[in-house]
Amino acid sequence: MRTRSHSTSAFDPLEDKIRKLEEELDSARRTIIRLVPIEYQEILESFYECQSTRDFWRWKELAAEKIANRVPENAITESFGTRRADCPLCGRSTMGPYAEGFAIPRGLIHHLTGFGNAHHCDVSEAAFRLGRKYVEREFGEAERTAQQAEDADKARVLAARRTTETLYKVHPFSPPELVDEGSRSWFGTCRAAEKISWAEARVISLGFSRHLDGNVLSLTLEREDHIIFADIRDEKKITFNIFKSPPKKSKRLKKGSFDFLDSIKHDLQSKFEERLSTALLLF
């Protein structure tokens, strides 16, 4: 008996429908842009000059600034020392008890970019969405590949550093970290190497014990029902993290924390105990 072979088609009706709807939406956005005067069209369509996603984000702000600076003088009114105008793209205005229109240039720029709570101009939003889609199509995959390679390089460097540099244990169960890991790597607020020993000595003077396990350093103070870990990595303060003792993994493990500024010079022990008592009361 001969059986009929069934070929598997790669055609997906739903996917094809979505693609057609996206094309129609993009066409509508282009139509919206072409309803405004030509000098604004040229600005809004100049996203094709972008060579990266980073270029695109800069382009958005620059395009809004150019449009705000091209508002005709006869369309601008002045009220209480502020120059104001309706949006030259969508015609929208903002109304208040004393003035109408967007402040020129910053208020209009906020409207054009949708910054903060400002209502986003429908025309510029259409252009920005087209621009975002363009740079994603042209550069998105290459940028993600480059970012993955960069992240892999950073991970290798980090792994190598973790085998040779001091790691700081500031939590009973979380992995120890390098001096500049966490938020310090973003804001560059880690303590300089020459100040680390000073911070260690300051903490030890408050009764803390120094423990070194391989290259993992912890500074702890044990009390009857809690244990305190000192984090000396911040450039201007020491953070004391308080946990239940003996520590057990749970959502209620941490009992509080407080900062002890480097600028505190006198009566260190009494000021430390006072802040510790306050932190425990707030728990």
C-alpha cells in the first residue's frame, strides 16, 4: 500500500500575519512623519545616519534639540520671561494657569523625547520607533555578539583576579567579593589599597576579629544573639552588617546594618555601640 508523504512547510500563518501588521504599522509611521513640514521631515528621517545603538540614543536628543531650535519666531509667545510655543510637529500644547505652550527649548525637547512625565509627541515617537527598529535590524546582532565577547573577557579577567587578590566576606552565605565588585565598580567608590590597612585597624580597635582563609578576608564581631560583618571596601565609610547568630539561611537572617564614617575621630567605641543599638532597635 502506497502512503502519501507529507512535506513540512516552514510557513507560519500567524508569524506572516504579525510581519504584515508590523509592515503596515511602519508604513503608517512613515506617513505620519511626511505630514509635517519638510525641514522637520529631514531631521526625523536622519536616523539612517546612525552607525550604532549608541549613536541612535544620541541622535534622539540631538534631533529634538534641532526641532526645538527651528520653531519659527512668529509661533513663539513670551509669558513671565519664558518663551513658549506649541509643538511644531503634532500641534499639541501644554496649558497652565499663567501660560500656554511648551517652554523653549527644554520643555519642547522633553515633549519630543517623552522625557519624564511629559506627553510624548506622536510624530517624534513614530520617528523614534522607526529609528530604533532600523538600528536593531542593521547593528543589533553584531552589537550583541560584541557585547557577549566583551562580557566573556571581563569574566575571565574577574576569575583570574579572584584567585590572586583579596576577597572580602561581608555576609554569612553570599560569595566573597573583590574590593571593587558590586556598586563600587559602577561608581568607582572603592577604598584605595593604602587605606585598606587603616580601615582594618579601625575595625579591629572596635573589638572585631580578623579571619583570613586563603585569600578570603572577614572581619567579624560575635555577640550573644548576633554576628556583625564589617565591610571596609567603601572609600569613606565602613558598613556593618548585622545577622542572627548562629546564622541560618532564611529571609529573616539579616537584622540590620549601619554606616560608620571615616570622619568620626573620637569616642569610636561608644559611638559604634550607640549606632549598633539603634540599628538593632529598628529591626
